[in-house]
Amino acid sequence: MWVTVIIALVFVGIIASLASGLFYLINDKGDSRRTLRALTFRIGLSVGLFVFLMILVGFGVIEPHGVYRGAPSVSAPDVSQ
């Protein structure tokens, strides 16, 4: 449960940082470095979230799964006519 809360909060932070970067881009008209700072913070949050998820996978707290996990193996159809 706590993992889900942390991930959701980081996602909200990423979206908020992206929105503030857009706000500064529109309002400052290139006169300040606030846009760069907001987008750099967003990248830091994204990389931090990725590293956090990889650590959780490494410790076995969360278990990744594939898209086709447990799907039956299907052979290629015979197309010779």
C-alpha cells in the first residue's frame, strides 16, 4: 500500500512540475531560468521514480510481469497452399 501512495505522489509531482514549466514558459517569455529549473526537477523526479522502482524489484517488494505471461504458445499458421 505504501508503495502505491509514494508512486502516486511522485506522479502528481511530475505533473505539477510539468505544469509549472509550461506556466513559466508562457508567462516569462524566456526572461528567466524558472522553466529550465521546473523541467530539470521533473526529470529528476522521473529518474528517481525509475530508480525507486528498480530497487523495489531488486528487493522483491514488487514483482514485474510480462505482457504475455502464462499465454499459451501458439505455432505459426501454415500458409503453404
